[in-house]
Amino acid sequence: PTNYTHAENVGICYYTAQKFADAIDYFKKSIAVGSSTTGKSEYYLGMSYLSSGKKLEACNTLQLANAKKYPDAAATLKSNCQ
């Protein structure tokens, strides 16, 4: 429970399988651990929200990923959150 990468990897599996509600749950768990500095969980949480039609939540979460300098976060924000 203290290793965020396990929840993050499960989230990536669900995201890839297009099971976005499950992916959201696992990315939230990963972020809750609080030790990640990469922004990957925040980015994919934002992408899961976008894929679920939740634009406001997506843009807020993508801002967090961008603040952590996750690659593609800035471009995704620009194309989806303007």
C-alpha cells in the first residue's frame, strides 16, 4: 500500500483496456500514496476522465501532471482545456 507504482500499473492496465472507471479508481489510489513525482498517475487519471466525458476533472488533473513536468501534459492541456 505504500508503493504507488503497483496501483499506477493496475490503472494503466485498466486504461489500456478502456475500463476508465476502474482506471480512475487505481490512479486515485496511486496519487493518494503521495510519493510520486513523475506526474504519470495524474496524466493518465486526466486522460481517463477525458475518455469518460469528464472534462473539468480531466483539465484539473492534467494541470497537476503538467506541474510535475509530465511529457505530453502541456500539449494535452492545450488541445483539450482551452
